Amino acid sequence: MAEGTVGKVMQVIGPVVDIEFPAESVPEIYNAVEIRLPDGDTLVAEVQQHMGGNWVRTIAMDTTDGLPRGVEAVDTGDSIRVPVGQGTLGRLMNVLGEPLDGGGPVEATEYHPIHRSAPSFDEQAASTEVLETGMKVIDLVAPFTKGGKTGIFGGAGVGKTVVIQE
């Protein structure tokens, strides 16, 4: 509940990390927790469950190889936030919003939590749009709708991957 509350890693099972916090300061579900690794790096984990006994179960957003029990974990008091807007277009980022494409830092003025409510119905498009793939056979015979779910069947070498990438 309180930003900056320090807990301790109690158990590590693959990407699942159980952390104990003081009784009065257990972090909320979806809060980001920064785990300080012995090598100086920081591992970010997200609270998924309150286990009872002041423990929370978290999911690590990176590898937990070499993560020992007993290291400090700090509640950030907020969820994981990623950059949004024009500065993110064409960029490759991880779940934490860190750039992976070697293009320098992401220039954004706005950050949103990774767990947001769905847009209300009045904010959603009411019309159906066709996704033009540029392939006559698909556009005429079985057009895809934007934002829809479409299954593609076919044998080897018929271009399914090209269609999916579009």
C-alpha cells in the first residue's frame, strides 16, 4: 500500500517469486515490485496474488536465474507503466516499455498502466472495416475485418505467414 515499502524474497520457482512484506504494507494486486539483484541490476515483478501471512505472489518480467532468497524487494506503489503516443510508433519494446531496437530511449510524454479498463462503447468504432491485404484472392473471396478474428488454413508455402504479418 505504501510506496517504498521494503520486503524480502522468500521463494523463487521459475518466473514466480514469493515476497514477504510488513503486515501493514502489503502491495496491491498489479503493483510493480523492484527486486534488487546482487549484481546491481533491478528485476521488476508484478503482484498477482495475496498469499496470506504477508506474502505476495509475483511474476517476474525477466529471468530469475541466480535470484537468491532474502534479497530486498521494493513496492513501487504503482503498476507497470509503458510509454504511449507518437514516440512509440515503429519502436520495439519489452513489457516494461524499455526499447529493444537499439534506437535510443523512447520519447514519450504519456505513460499508461499495462492493465487498463477496456474503452467504453462510445469510444469504440461502430463500423466494420475491411483489412486490405493487397492479395486479390483474399480481398475478394474471404476479406479480413480489422480487429476481427480470422483463421487461415493452408499447406506449406502458400503464404500464410505473409498474410499474418500484414
